[in-house]
Amino acid sequence: MSPETKYDILRGALNKLRTTILLHGPITLYEAQKELKASSTTVDRHLKILVRENELEVYSSPPHWSGQTKKIYGFTFYGFLRSFRIPGAFALKRFKAIMEVWLKKKQFQFFLPNEEALQALRDHDTASSLARLCQLTANMFGEAEDFFEGIGYEFSPNMTIELALQLAQEQYGRRFLEASRVLCKSLPSYRKRIEAVVNAQQAKLDEFRNVVLGE
């Protein structure tokens, strides 16, 4: 079996695990094994890969009756966004159902207050725009990671998200702006973020004008 084939098999298995967790919510090794009908050794290995890649983290470790520690795994926000790169647009198509699972988990930290985002899902246009924003940002993860690697910079998941968000604004232009317009109407926290960005940009323009034009 060629290295490429092995990689494709692993990628497929990891995507299957991701989609399972998206709809299931925080999961234990035993629950994942049952859902996937795979060996505990294989599922454990795949869970550890996603933890190592900062896509999953241990939400809690309650004691088990057997005396062993039971780990419950859940998505980081970085891992949640990476799931939008699964072929077939699974996360985009099932967005509302997935969000209703994860926003109710206090360990899951969305980029907006969980309760605010959960309430906003009741409006179709807001839910669609929020899904589009997540998808457009995730689409730029590869470019963001390539940029950091190209300059030899050790980057964090948060840095990847922030750069991917900036790249998405440039790459998708009108689509990104339309999604933001809808979100600003329904999500006070998102509007506040956008206002902060606009004010920062305006301050830079004012400084440029003062220095260059002497105004």
C-alpha cells in the first residue's frame, strides 16, 4: 500500500470520527467505538491524533466504576472550524443541528457568547449567515497555515483562525460582507467586534493622513 493510499485511509477515518462527534456531542472512547463500530485501539489512536492537532480536548475526566479514568472528548473552536473542511460540506449542511448540540456545552467556546449564538439560530437568515462565515473562514485555513510555515513561524490555532478570517474577507469580498451585514443586525457581540475593527482601521487611516498629508 502506497503512502498516499495510507494517508487517504487515515484522512477518511478521521473525517468519519469528526462527523460522528459533531452530531453526538462530547464523547468517550467507548461511545465513539460503538458509534463507529471500530476497535478501541483504532479509535483511541484517532482520538489522540485529533487531540495532538488541537482539534479535540478533554472536557472532563470523571472516575469510572472500573477504577479507570473516563475521558470525555470535545471540540475546540479550532477543531470545530476544521470540520467545515470535510468533503461534501457536511458541517455546513447540518450546521443548525450541530450548533444546537455544541452551544449547549459550557466547555465549548464559540467565538461569540454561546447563549447569544444559540438564540440567533432561531432566525433562518442569521443561521445561514453564521454557517457561511464559518465555512468561508475554514476555507482559508490552508493558506493561513502555509503562510506561517513559509515564514518559519510557530503558530497557534487562534493565530490560524484570525489570519484565516482576514484572508476570507479579502478572498470572498461581497459574500463575506453580506454575511457580516446580517450578523451585525442579530448578534450584538458580532456587531461590537466589527465596530472595533472599523474603528481600528479608521485610526490607522487618520494617522496616515496626518503624517503623509499633514492634515
